[in-house]
Amino acid sequence: MAKVRHSRFDCDPGCAVEATISLIDGKWKCVVLFHLLTGTMRFNEIRRQISGVTQRTLTNQLRELEEDGLIERKIYAQVPPKVEYTVTPLGRSLQPILVALKFWGDENIGRFGKPERANAA
Amino acid sequence: MAKVRHSRFDCDPGCAVEATISLIDGKWKCVVLFHLLTGTMRFNEIRRQISGVTQRTLTNQLRELEEDGLIERKIYAQVPPKVEYTVTPLGRSLQPILVALKFWGDENIGRFGKPERANAA
DNA sequence: CAGGATCCAACATGATACTG
DNA sequence: CAGTATCATGTTGGATCCTG
């Protein structure tokens, strides 16, 4: 539901949750974050790691992550452009949560659940 | 990105994260979950707690939460319909993560960040 | 290399009205 | 009471082509 992005979260207790989720929501953001947590990467480097993303979408996701202060974008003024992406301390502070989310998913969806409602899958 | 729901998560490490997020993604799901974590509630009871939701949307969110096994829907065969919603053990197992997400949001967005990109807000 | 521009389909949510 | 049905809208993300 990335459309909400940074809701006021001063309403119900779930709003802050929603606000946080909106930061890592987006079809590829968590994947990107996971990769960047292992180190700085260039655009096409990220792109190669994640198969299935289009340039446009990856660019958008990176832009949003940047605007949200989770990653940093460093541009080198060179003839063949070079742009590096790095997680910021703020982004890194999400690591435990990301890991927890991944762990929960592996445990509950992979093992005994596997809901498989899958409207899109 | 609720449209992805239960992606294969057998690809990149972020996929399980995405799959988990998809369960609590949806403009009101976390709010609903937070409320239900405090106890069983009826439909309109939930609706009254959360101002701003339409019947249709709340119904949808509840259905998805139910299909994902996070909440249980108990229907009483009565003349004035009565339906109760309760979190399942699986849903309750998400509590720590929800709390962590809320905590992070309160800390980072509320305190020194408050990105405020806000395209919708 | 790292995008920007444009077009488009799918979906999520809202508004409103109706019902067993 | 707890929905369902229908309509309308905005956003996301994909496809494709172009560029400094």
C-alpha cells in the first residue's frame, strides 16, 4: 500500500506500523535493501542481482528509498556515469526488522502455512 | 504492494520479507490487528474503532486476514447477524513484529526523521 | 552506464446504494 | 448487523524507446 506513505500515524496504534511498512513496501525494496546491506553497489550491479526488475521500476524504488533516507545515492561525475548506492545508518537500523520479517515468513509461510491464496501468483 | 501476496519467496532473500509484509499490508490491516490483539470484536465494533474505513474495504481487509490465517471469523446463526473476529495463534505470533515496526516508526519517523515525502498525506 | 519519458494494465481503496 | 454489488479513482509497476 505504498500509496499512503508516511501517514499521520497519530491516529490508531497501527498507523506507525503502516508508516514504517510503507518505507519498505514496494515490490523490490526489501530485496534491494537486503542486497545493499551487504555493501555498496552500483545501479546495474543491483539490477543484475535482482532479475525481473525493469530499469524504471528499480529507479523508482531506489528513489523512494533515498527520499526516505534509507539509502544514499552517490553520483560520480564521469563520462560513463557511475552511481553508487549505500544503506544509511537509518536504513541499517531496519536490518533486525527485515530479518525478523524474513524469519517469520520462512517459518510460517514456508513450513506449515503456505496460504497460497495467490491472486497474482 | 498487497497485490503480490505470497510471492514464491524462493528467489532473493527479500522475497520472504515481502511475503510477510504482504500479509499485514493493506491500508488497515495492521490497525485491525492491533485492535483485535486486545480481544475479540464484532464487525461494527471494529468499524467504530477505526474511523475512516468503509464497509467494503474493512470487509476486504478482514477477509484477507482470515484467508491468511491471521484472524478467525465466527458467524452466529442469528436473526440480527453476529460475526466475531479473533486473532489466531498465527496472527498473535506477529505481535512482536508489529510492535517492533510500530516502535521503529515512532522512533525514527516521529523523532528525527519525519520524511514527509507524503504524496498522499 | 544510469537513467528519463511515455503508455498501459492491474489492483487497492473509496463512495454509494441495496439486502437477508 | 454484516455484509454485497457496482462504479469511480489513484497508484503501482511493467514495457518500450530514447539520451547525456
